[in-house]
Amino acid sequence: EVQLVEFGGGSVQAGGSLTLSCTASGFTSGDYAIGWFRQAPGKERERVSCVSSADSTRYYSDSVKGRFTISRDNAKRMVFLQMDSLKPEDTGVYYCAGTGRRVLPSPHLKDYEYWGQGTQVTVSS
């Protein structure tokens, strides 16, 4: 059974930093892409960043480009999202999502069949 567990959320002031982590267990091989998505109250879930299974391809949404960095440690089966220069509009529940059906990342929610429970990030002004 595949399980994704996020941790590292919290409350910070604007301009601060947080690092989110996601542990991925249960994939039968190392070939799985991971994406980070977020959902603010009253808004649809949106892509933040995603990474290929080999960590060779990374995508970022325009709203976080230059401020967030995604990385992964396949030996530890972990994916990280370093978030710097946080803004109040970054507030939301952040979800780690995984797919064993593709090695390249996808910006589309529908392409991910496994989801974590989410972790809250709150950025105050």
C-alpha cells in the first residue's frame, strides 16, 4: 500500500522560510513522480511544484518560481519543498502527491493517484 505523509508545516511571518517533507512508502519501484499541491480556503487545489523520479526534471508554478525549491532523496524515499520568501498568499494546506504511472512530473491533479493528508502552512503579514 502506497502511503505519503507530509510534515514540516507551520506558521511563519512573511519573508520567512519553511521546509516541507514528504515520505513515500509502498511504491514497488523507484520510478514515481512526486508533486506538491496546495489549497487555500475557498479555492481550488493548485500545483506548486513537481519532480521526476530521477530528480532530473523539476517544474514550478509561476507564483513560486525563484522562491521554492523541490528536491528528493530516493535512498530515503523522501521529497522536500524548501519555501523561502514566503508570502501571505502562500497560505494553505500543502499536499504531497505521487504517481507510479509516470516518471516525469505532471502539473495535473488527475495524474496523481496517491495523496497525503496535507500539512497546514500559514504565512502572516
